[in-house]
Amino acid sequence: MAYNILIVEDEPQARQYIAAFLRKQGYEITEAPTYAQAIEALSRGQGDIVLLDIQLPDNTYALTLLDEIADWPNRPPVIVITGFGDIETAVEAMRGGAYDFLQKPIKFERLMQSLKKSEEIVAMRRELTLWRQQQQSKAAFVVGKSAAMQEVLHLAQRAAQAGASVLIQGETGTGKEVLARYIHQSGPRASKPFVPINCAAVPESMLEAELFGYEAGAFTGANKRKPGLMELADGGVLFLDEIASLPANMQAKLLRALEERVIRRMGGTKWIPVDVQVLAASNRDLQEMVSKGAFREDLYYRLNVLQLRLPPLRERREDIPALVGFWVQRLAQRSGRVVHDVTPQAMEALQRYSWPGNIRELRNALERALLFCDGEVIGLEHLPPEVAAAYHR
């Protein structure tokens, strides 16, 4: 990838001499003879790396430009160019955020060394930006334009900042775990662990060991100590998926752990303090289960500090085009395909279909469509028959 070098130098001959050399090295060049033009170029996104003369003709020192861009989130590395006798100012510029300084007359070998090091900084920042975008994209299909989803997003952000317990309710496939991960990423616990457990997938006899851990010899086969998921989530987020499946005896033990903020491993005698934000999810109506005596009322209220209801896809059809765009792009990238769009007929079918499996079913339908699509656009004929049939209703 070519890097753009912004040369901020008031002497035309010196500027053009450096520019000519760097173009031969494969760099893109932007020239700015004044401070004002330099700021304008940087504001336009030009200048991955800046070569900056220590003093410019509009009586501006390099330190002024360094101060100006100091708080920019993606400020470029700045290499200061100094004349004889300006070493003290160059050192001050380094303290002010400059990456390196070069003395006139510039030695091209030394210039290239500095540029290569600067390129590593730019590459690292680009990777970090990409990583952040990827992290944000994990929640992209949860968030939509519909009023219901905007309200869910607003409340999720408040819960994330407060570290409050959240009960996420919604049908299968609505994205409950994705919303939980969004809450984790949006709050002060983002750098700490996110530990999920599907309560319905773990045998009842193993749930206590999974949640609280065990000491060596606690039961047959326990050959060494193992920390539980609550212990592993310390400082972060514990996500209890399908919480409605939790047996009554484990409901009581979980409640105690959450109330007292301590756990004890199976077979152990030591109480271990834990600090976790608990996010629980269910596709069943927990309040109805409480009224029938199938779920502990005190645990329900402990988990239900804030309740978020994820609406089914049939209640947020206005979000389907954005969701389709997101999944087509992601699935195409994963499979190395160049598919980038759907036909109007296919989109109409996608919006008319009832989606009993919600977003998970939508994703699977688009994944199937990509298998049958030989071009760049998904058509009605590429969709699953039951989805395509919705176009004619």
C-alpha cells in the first residue's frame, strides 16, 4: 500500500527535490509551503507521514502544528526538518510529539530509515482502526433504524456504563448473545473477560462445577483444581444464556453468589470474592415462570435490574435491508466472493417473509443464496424456496 507523504517546506527547490526523490521510491506526495496549507491538507486526510520544516514563512514554528494535531485520533508521525543551529528547537519538537528530526542538508539514506519506522506506526494504527471496526461490526446486526431497536441500544449503553444486571428476553435467533457482547464492549469492563455459558447445554450434574469450579478430589475424575466460570469472569461480564433452564438448586446457589459476591469451589472451604456484571438471556417468559413457581422470584428480580426485549424480525421489517447488506458483505468476505447486492425482487421477498428463526434464519438464507449465486447480485432464484415464495404473496 502506498503511503502519502506531506512535505511542509517553504523553499520550493528543497521541497521539489525531496518530492522527486520520494516519488521514485513509490510514495504519493502532497506539498504544502505554509502552515495553513498543511493543516488544510491534513484535514482532508492527506499525509500519512509529515515532513515538517522547523520554521515556516508565516512565522509558524513546527511546535504550533504539533500542538494543533496533538489530540487528533489518527495524527500522523511527524519528522521535523531542522537547519543548522536549530537542534534545541528540534529536541523541543520531539518532546511535543514529533517522531524524529533530520538536519539539513537531508541525507536520503537517513530519511528512508526514518520513513520506514514511521510506516510501521501508520500500519499499526490502521490495524487498530480495522480491529475497532471489526469489534463494532459484531453488534451491527443487533442495532437497526427501527424505534424499538434504537430504544434497546440506548438502554444497553446505559446498562453498560452502570454495570447493572440485565435480563435480555427475545425469541430464538434474535441476537441475545450479540447484544450481551455489545453491552460488554460498550462499558468500562470491555478490557476484561466476557464469559458465556449456555445453561441448557450443560448437564445438571455439571452446572455447579462449571459455574463455581472445584478442588482436586472434589468428585471422581477431579484430578486437579479448576476455576469456575464466575471466577474466570472476575472484573468482567458473565453471560448466562437460557437462564430459564437453570435447575432450582442452582438458582439458589447462583442467587447467593450474586448477592454476597463470593463463591466457593466444590470441595473447597475458602470463599473467593468475585466482581462480575451479570447478563442473562431467555427465550421464555421468566415472569410467567415465576408466577407458576418454576423460577425463583428473588433471583428473577436480582437479574432483572434492567430488562431488554429484542423484537422478532417480523416486528422490525424496516431493518431488513440494512441487515441484508451487513450479512451479504460479511459472508462474501468470508467466502472470498464478490457478491455485493440483491435484486429488488429478492429484497421484497426478504422483507415479506415472516422469519420465524429471526436473524439467524436470515443469515442462513443469505449464506445459502451465496452458494447458488454465480454473479455479483443475489436474485430471487437464489433464495430458499419458502423465502422466494413470499414475493408472490
